[in-house]
Amino acid sequence: MLFFVFLSISCWMLYTAVANMTDVQHLVACLIAISYKHFTPGSNIALSLPKRVQDNNNPHATLALNSTINNPEDSLPLELQRMAVWPITVFRHCDESPADSFDGKRQESHKSYIIVVYSEEEDDVTEDVAEQLQFLSYSASWNPRARFVVTAVIKAQLYDSQETAKNLLQEISLWKIFDVVVIVKASATHNTEKIKNDIQNFQINTWFPYQAPDRCSNVHEVTLLESWLMEGKGRLSKNTNLFPNKIKYDLNGCTITAATFPVDIAVGPYRYVDKNDSTATPSVTYESGTEVRLIKSVAEKLNLTLRFLPPPSKNEKWGDLAEDGTFTGLLGDVVYGRADVGFAVWPLHPKLLVIMDATKSYLGDDWVWWVPCAKKVPRWKSISMVFLPSTWSALLVSVIFAVVIIPCMVTREPSELKIYRNCGNSVSTVWATFLGVSIPRMPKTVPVRTFLISWIWYCLAINTIFQTFLISFLIEPGLQHQMNSLQEILASEKKYGYNEWFDMVVRDTEDEFSETILRNRVACNEGNEPPCLDWVAHHDNFSLLCSRALLQYILTREYLDKNGKPLICQAGGLFFPVNYVTYMAKWNPLLNRFNDIITRLLESGISDKWIESGLYLQRVHARTSSRRVGVGEYYDISLEHSQGIFAILLPGTILSVMVFFLEVFYHMFSLK
């Protein structure tokens, strides 16, 4: 009998303990249930608590398993840790920065956040959560793309739970946090869900962006996803998914603002859009360009309304850090929120990723050095190019040797003809033989005749080789030397330059000449101002570091010779690679959707097709025609090809006439 009495008392005590669970205990149980279902096991949970919850003076701590918590309100960290599923990092809002604030070291981003807000009145909740979010944002592990659970405990008895949730979600949306639920206890006067015997509950609310053109990134209405029923140990009423994918592929015509400026092949010219409202912000539109077509395709696939800002003023282009500490150009438009995206063949750079997000790279490019193409050797030099200078020197020495050796041999042969005893006649004989011209009389003696025959054979071999290559050099004399490396460019002491906005990229290269290049470079801006391309193509006094794709595009219509061949050539290999991206405002929720569409466009090959069609149109507009001579095709030898011959003939003729008149005058005066 006593046993049954004891059992009844024990059951009554257990029922009483369960039935008398406090609101805080139910809230802890609710958070534990949500964490277990929706947080990835093993990922770090960031738990943000207000000052009054944590008595430890350390604002940033990781709780150990043997932590002791005295108050029921402090049971959440211990309960999460006891489950041994996630490491817990506790943050307490204070005037100091988090211990893992930005210190140059890479930190692992948090994947889940739980933010607990305590407030006396309804109006203080929003301010409290804003302060905690600001404090969390100072951490290097800050990640607005994580899953957030924000719970608000209000001690006041009368408040509007739905309005409180809406105000909290509005504040949270300002931090670009979209995967978020807000837990608020249903107020006594606005409890919209009473289940069985007037049971109270915690309402789990969220909101959905991009529902209509006028309901995009601002909170207009709150959606009740789930309720925690405060009966017994508590339970979720519907067991629904609290973190559905809120960014769909159909964004219902919401507006996205883009910042760019005209760049060859990537972004075409713009025109202003007429608006009926004169007070509205001016906007422009772009119709052509590979990047413009890409961004328009992404916007079309996501059902976004694309709007363009006017190009940056004062030639700010991509932008930089101004003296007053502000950002200019496209950089300022994106960072300060005037534009959602910015593009204009903008290279991916690690320093920019600190203040902006970047899409997947959709165009790879190489930056190389460009120099004047080697000019053709003047045709009047063609004869001199048949042999190397050393060979011409050897031929001259052999002629002098033959002129000297013949008189020496004749002195030992008394029966030899007198014409070979004279030095002048010896020169004439040797030179005539060298040119393949007959001599007046052959020598009589065997030694002289043997030497002369050997000399004739030698001259025949030289003449055969000379005549074989002469025609080739008359038709195509070849090209002069062209610089083919950075070392040659620097050694030439000619000026060089590139777009000044790429200083930071050049500075990051591992090339040993980077400092020298940065110190002496000339700024070459868009629109060929100053005319750097003209200096390279027409004046041969400049070298340019530029995009290979851009120069190939320009050379389809400009800087071509009369045969349609480019006047600007690449020198050496790759200087540094570049990947072009579209930059977005930091933590933009559309980043993943943009990357998905860009990936599909790249895999389809349509972006390459756009580039090829752009180059083809440029070639059509250029209307260049070049006559290509195939192997084995005949040439018509013209007077132009004979410049080298006349370059020797005319001086020789003038010299002959002068010698002739000198002989005439000599005989005239000698007879007197």
C-alpha cells in the first residue's frame, strides 16, 4: 500500500515539475530543438547574449563542458554544449571589440547564429538587436549568409508580438541577413494561435523578399512559420522547415542597379533614358558589349529589372581611395550602395574582396607587353643581307689577297705577260674574275694559271650562292629586329606605360622588374589618352602593357598596314593573368543566383560566341584586305624590288664617270 502511495506522489511531483516549466526553460527547449534540426552538426554556433545574461567579464569565450550555470536563463549555452554536436562561441555585447576582430588572420566564418535579446519594453528590442549585430559584425568570422535565430524576451505584459517581429526583421534586413527567424512569445492581447485550453506559445516568424516589384528587399509583412507549444516539455506545432530557400530564380521584376562605363568590346556606348519625372535619379542604358549582354541575360533569367547609373564623373572609372578617405568611381557606387553590381572588365583582386563580393569569373585574360612590329628591311639593303658582315669581310680579304699574290708570283716567272706585272692590271683581273667577267688575256705560266683557275672556281661558287639568295632578298628582304622580352624593353630606354588603375595588379606580380616599372611607367587611359597606341604603331618609341583580348579586338580595325597586317605586336609571353568578374555589394543575397546563371551561360558557350561575333563585326567594319602569297606562288619583279641593284649601280656609274673624266684630264694635261 505504501508503495502505491509513494508512486502516486512521485508521478504527481513529476507532472508538477513538467507543467511548471518557466518561459525561459521553454525558450531554451525551443532553441535546442531548432538547432538540432536546422544547424549543421560540427559547425560553430555563435551565441550572442546581452550584458545581463553573462556575468563573466570576458566578452568572447568558448564554454567548456564542465561549465556551471546557476540561473535558469543561463542554461542555453550549457544545454547546447552538453549535446556535444556543435562548438559554441559566446559573444557578449560590450564596448570592446570581439577577440577575433579583423587582425589580418583568416578566420572560419560562423554557419549559425543565436541572438538572445532581453528588454523591459517592446520599443527597446530593436535597438538592442541592432547593437548586438553591430558588435558581431566586428568579428572576422562574421557571416550574414549564415542561419540566424533571434529570440526576443520582453518582460512587459502588453505588446504586439507580430509588430515586434516585423520591427526586428526590418532591422535585421538592413544587415543583409535573410536566412533568419524571429522567436517572440505570443502576446496576451494578440495571441493569434491558441490551442486547447488557451495554451500559450512562442511564435516563430520570418519574411520573404522579392515577392513583387514594390516588395523586394524591404520587410512589408511577416510570415508565421511555426509555433512552439508551451505544454508539457513543449513541442513544435507543425515541424516545418524554418529556413526555406528565399531567393528564387524568379524575383518578380525587382529592380537591380548596375554601375559601369564604356569599354571596348565589353561595354558599348550609352544613352540617357527619358523620364517623365524630372526629379528622378538620372539613368542610362547600354545596348552592346559582351559584359552588358551577360548581365542582361542574368537579369532576364532571374526576372530582374536592370537599371544603369550614369558613368562615373571626373574620369574616375573603376575608382580609388580619395584623399578624404572616400571611395570614388564604380568602387564608390558599389560600396556605398548606390549600385548593386559593378562591372567594366574589372579584374578580380583579393583586396577588393574585403569590401565587396565578386561573382564567378566569366572571362580570363592575359596582360602582355606590346611593342612596335618589326619593320621591313629597306630593299636597298637587300644585297648586303645576302651574306653576313663577317662573310663580306672574308670576301674582301680574299680579293686583296689575290691582288697581292698574283704580282708576287709573276716576279718569279720572267716569261709571264707584262699585264700581270702591273698592280693596276692585277686588280682589274681579280675584280673582273670576281664579278664573273672575262679577262683580256690568260696567263701563260703554269703557277699563275693554276692560281687564277683556283680563284675562278672560288668566285664561281660565291657567285652561285649570291645569285641564289639575291632573288629571295630582293623580293622579301625580311624584318628588322623586334623587342621580344621585358628586359629588352627596359634596356631600350624607350618609354612604356599602361592603365594607371592596374598599378595594384602590377605591384602584386612576382616579376623582379615590378618596382622599376611602377616608378617609370606612363599612364595610358581609356580612349587612347594620351595616344599611347599611336606612339607604339606609328612612332616606334613606346611599349604598352595591355590586355591581349583588348588589343586583338582593336587590331581588327585599327593600326593596320596597307596589307591589313597589325603594326603592334606582342613581346614575350604572359606578364600576369587576369580574371574579370562583376562586383556586388558586400553580402548581396543575389550572389549565388548570379553565379548559377553565369555558370550555365559559360557552359553553354554563348559568351564565347558573343566575343567571336564582336571580333567578326569589327573585321567587317574595318574592311581590310590583305593579299596572302602562298608557297610556290610567283612574284612579278618590279622596279621596287630592284632598289638594291640600283643602290649599287648608281654609285658605281657615278664613280666610273668620275674616273673617266680624271683620265681624260690627266692625258690632256700630260700631253702639254
